[in-house]
Amino acid sequence: QVQLAESGGGLVQPEGSLRLSCTASGFSLGSYAIGWFRQAPGKEREGVACMSPKDDITFLADSVKDRFTISIDDTKTTVYLQMEGLKPEDTAVYSCAAVRSPFMHCSAYVTYYSAGMGLWGKGTLVTVSS
């Protein structure tokens, strides 16, 4: 059964760091576009980062581009979201999603076509608070 699972969330103080993982079970992410999304309480879901390993493409939203990085491991089964300089407004449930053989730049999926990502994880909660 193909599925995605996020891990690495938790409670962190402002200006702290966390690394989230999105692990694929039963398949390789090499030919997929993978996105990270977040949803804070009472707010709409926001796409924050994506990558297409096959095309060596990465994208970070303006709200996080100076603080977050996205990467993939050598086995192409885990995508990471490294988060630095965390702020209280980064508090949200973070989810990863993937689409096989994407026909658009991955940024299109995370900015306005998240419905095109057919595979979603359940999310991991990140809380930034002192």
C-alpha cells in the first residue's frame, strides 16, 4: 500500500529549529512532485515548499524561503523540511503530499492546485511557543 507519513513535529521555542520528514512507503519519490503544506487553526491551508527530484526543482514560499529548506535523501524515499528561525506564526499542522509524474512545476501544485496532489500524509503538529 502506497502511503506517506510525516514525522518530526513537536513543541519548539521561538528561533528554534525542527526537521520534518515525509517518508514514502511502498514506492520511490524520484518521479514525483512532493509538497509541504501547513494549516494553522482557523486559517486556510498554505503551501510552503515543494520539490521535483527528477528535474532537480525546489521551491519555497516567500513566507519561509529564508528559513526553510527542502531536500530528499539518497534513497528517494524521504523528503525533509528543515525549519530554522521558527516563529509563533509557523505553528500549524504540516502535511506532505505527492503527485506522480507531475505535468506542472511543483510550485503550481503548492500555490493553487493542491487538489492535483493525489497522495497525502496525515500531518504532524508543529507548535512554536515559549
